[in-house]
Amino acid sequence: MSVAVQLIMNGLIIGSIYALVATGFSLIYNVTKFVHFAHGSVVAFAAYIFYLLIKLGLGLPLSIILTIIIASIFGAVIDWIVYRPLRKRKASAAVLLIASIGLMILLNSAILAVAGADVKSIPITNPVFDVWGARITQLQVIIIAMVFLLLIGLYFFMKHTKLGKAMRATADNNAVAQTVGINPQKMYTYVFMIGSGLAGVAGILVGLEQNLFPEMGTSMIIKGFTGAVIGGMSSVPGSVAGSLFVGLVENIGIWWLPSGYKDAIAFALLFVFLLFKPKGMFGGKS
Amino acid sequence: MISAYFIHLGIMFGMYALLTLSLNLTVGYTGLLNLGHIAFFGIGAYVTAILSPHMPLAISIPLAVILAAAAGTLLALPCGKLRGDYLALATLGFTFICGSIARNWISLTRGALGIAGIQRMGSNTMIVVSLLALVLVVYLILKWFVSTPTGRVLQAVRDDEVAAATLGKDVFKHKILCLAISAGIAGLAGAFYAHYITFIDPSVFSINELILLLSMLIVGGLASLEGSILGALILVLLPEPLRFIGFPSSLVGPMRAMIFALLLLLIVLYKPRGLLGKVDLE
């Protein structure tokens, strides 16, 4: 029994980190209408920046704030240098996808070249609790709480602030949004900043909870993207539900399969959903 | 020693030329943005590596080609209805799944340790000569194939799928055919790789290799077979100076990947038709 509780807990914890990645990703997807595959590499970049700042002795609070700011500026710079010229040329979503995969490899390799291939970890004190026979650390409680506070905050931001409404208008209908005076380029910059800021938080949490390695970005985007696809890419709450589902399935799945198959489970889910239910669990027919 | 180096470059070029030519058939001529190509290469390499201890190469290599083509057909069946970025993502998922299987089905593939001591195909000179001859043959066959009625239907599918279907062409069947041929050629390249390097591990399914293929294809240009050969040649030679500059070996790998990714980005940004391309990437 306690093993089941532990697996479900593990699934929810990692699933909530995936949810953060998926939310940033699907926000960007909804406003810009293309798959920003390098989003996972922004998570990895943030994790390494965070590691560096901690190593420099800046302390936890300052490192967290700086990492989020750097990540969100980084996202805006990516959009500005790579995606904006392509959009100007009216390149198709497939071309933008290819560019984003190229960007992902570029960032992953840059991290590998600068930081080295060895696995890094950030040391923190982390007391362990016992919950229904499962072991949960203090950090894991903080992760779940923080992710849900952030997502609720994001929900209110999108629903009730002027900027959030303007973003949703651009997502719904770019042309009409322009006629009422919303500058789409500005919205793209903002959405990349917000999405990458969320990626920054995800990078910090992953860096604290797991280890850092150069390829971590690929794994993060696959999980986040799978979560977003399962939940329906156009729905942010759906992405959250989908990501929790991915976290649960891959953790419960290792009851039957060797743990090496953890990643394969996510890929198989992704493949099945893209083929048969591309609009997600809650969406209609393609 | 120097000639051994050039023979190695020749073999690498031949292998990548085969891969790029066949990828051009799906992406350039048929307009299917297929990111599963490297998986067919890996399948070809693994099949012959696993089978060759039990049978002559003259049987295991054709089996590798057939199984890779079968995998292509299998991928085309569910993906035939998808287009554009959805197709790209589903086929990318296929590459990841194949990599996962190679890493985890340890009793068959020996997992991350890889398969060592694969039988050599022959002397390096023999490999380079037969491989380059094969590139020429594949080039000529594809050149002929794209001008046949079937090949022209493929290009019609790329330009306007609905129009092709309206004219009574079986779009789905042509897509399957295209992927099967292209996957078979990639599998053959994989078999050459396995019997030349004599060692394979799951990294043959890596996304870095996939980016390298895409760079070769797009640098050379879509729907241009000459472009594919040129693209493969340029990208095989481009990172070679890194070997001689004297970077530590831990840096050479990531620098190579960075060069390929950067080149792909620059080409997509500033010269989307590549050097000899005839159509735009869509």
C-alpha cells in the first residue's frame, strides 16, 4: 500500500513540475501558434544559471529572483532573434518548429560545452516527512504548493488583467485584436517573457529536486509537451491536468516495466495522442 | 595514415549522402516533414548487428533494409493523415520511442552498452568504393523515379494534396510507398554504418544526428538530389578543422552539434531554399 501511495505522490510532484513547463509552453503556443520546442532548453538554461548563482554564494532568495528574471529576458531574446524574422517572412508553423528544434540542440550543446557532461546537484537541507507511509520531503511540499499558487495566479492574470485579456484576444484572433489596437509583436514578447519566467521556476524546482545534466531540456520539453497535447494544447488548465497525468502514468507504469522505460511511456502517450486525439483528452475530433 | 583518414571521410560522406537523398524523397519531393528518418537508420544498423552473427551478411543486410522499410510503412499507416508540424512531432515521437527501446530492451540490444564486435564488411577501401558506387546508383534511381508518373504524383501530393486526390490519385498509398522506399535506403545506410564502425549503441537514434540530417537536407535544398549530395559533402567536411585546432576532445562533440544547429538556424532564417533547392520548406 505504502508503495502505491509513494508512486502516486512521486507522480504528482514531478507532474506538477511538468505542469509548469506545459503551461508556459501552451501559453506561447496559443498566442504565437507554433511549437516552441526549445522551451525545455530554457528550463535547462535556468537550472544551470540557478546552479551558478548559488555557487557564487548569492543565497537562495536572490538566486531564485535573478534566475526567473534572466530566464524571462532570455525567452524574449530568443523570440526576438530567431522567431521574429521568421514570422516576418510568414514562415509556416513547420519551419518555426524546425528552427526551434535547431535552437534546442544549439542550447543543449552550449550547456554541454560550457558546464561539462557531469551531473550536478544543488545541496540544500531537506527534512523528510512521513505521509500515509510515503516519504515526502519538505522541498516536495513546497514544489506542489508553489506550482499551484503560480498557476492560480496565472489564471487570474489571464482572466482579469488588461494585459492578460489582450493576450487572450491575440490568441483568439490576431487580426481582430490588431484592429482594436493591440500590438501583436508586443504580446509575443510578453508571452515569451511570462512563459520563459515559468520555465525559469521549473528549472529552479527541477534543479533542487533532481540533478542537472545538459540533456535535461529535451526530457523536460517532451514531458511538458506531452502533458500539453494530452490536455489539449489550446487549454491551459487542460495542460495542467495532462501533465499531472503524465507524471502519474510514468511513475505508476514502472510498477510493471523496468524504470528505464519511464521516458518511453511519455513518448508512447505523446505518439498515441498525436495520432488519435490531437485535440487532447477533453477536445473534440481533429 | 592520411589515406585512411580520407577513406573514413569518404565513408561518412557516402553514408550521409544516402540518408540525405532518401530524406529528400519524403521531405523535399513528397512534402512530408518526417523527423523519424534517423530511426530507420538505427533500425537498419541494429537489425544487421543482431542478425549477422547467425547468418551471412548477404542475408542480414537485405533483411535490415526490408525491416527498415517495414518500419517506414508502419509509421506511414497511422501518420498518413497528419500534416505539417503534427506529422513532424509524431515522427519525432517515433524516433524517441525507438531510442528508448534500444536503450531498454537489453536482452536484444544490450541496452546502453551497445553491441560491440560486429563483423566487418571488408577492407575500408572496399567499403568506400562500394558505398560511393551505391550513392551513385541510388542517386540515378531516385532521379529516374521522381520523373516517373508515380514520382510526379508524390510531387503533386506535396504541392496540393486535395488536388491530387481530386484527380483520382491515391494520396495515402503514395505516401506509404514514399516512406517505405526512403526508410529502406536509410536502413541500408545504417547497415553499412554497423559493419564499418563495428559498434553501435542507442546514440544512433539521437536527435543530434537528426538535426545533422536536416541541416544537410536544407543546406543542399529541398527537391534537389544534387543538393542533397552537396549538403552531405559540405556538412561532413565542415567540422573537420575542429579536429586539428586542438580543442579538448570533450569539447569537439558539443562544438560539432553547435555548428550543425547554428547552420540549420542560419539557413532557415536567411536562405530557406538552401543552395540548390527547388521548393520552400512548408
